[in-house]
Amino acid sequence: MFFKKKIKDFDTLGTAYMMGIHLVSGVIVGIVIGYYLDKFFDTKPWLTLIFLVLGIIAGYRNMFREMGRIQKKQAEAEKRDHVSKD
């Protein structure tokens, strides 16, 4: 019993960590791509700003996808718990 609660806590912590990674990685990738394209095309700061916005959008999109997966997994677990109690 005690270890199951600990495992759930670590699972929740890992999920929160991954959601943060999704958000930050999208922004970093967008900035890096925009920076190097700006350097290549000599269009400073426009492509960096465009890809920054695209990176933010991609990061939030990935984060919301992960939230959907988590909610789906929790709903299935609640269903199983409800069925096993009956």
C-alpha cells in the first residue's frame, strides 16, 4: 500500500516534469531555428520572432496533448477502480 502511493507520487512528478520539458523545448527549438535562418537569410530579428511564436505554440500544443493523455489514463483507472469495487 505504502509503495503504491509513492509510485503514484513519482509518476505525477514525472508527468509534471515532462509537461515542462515539452513547453521549454518547443521555445528553445523555435529560437534556435529562427536564429540560424536569420543568420543565413540576413533578416534579423524577423525569423527569430516568427519561429519563437511557432515554438511557443508547439510547446503548448504538446503540453495540452500530454494533459489529454493523462486525463484519459486517469479516467480509465477510475473506471477500473469503480468496476473492481462492484
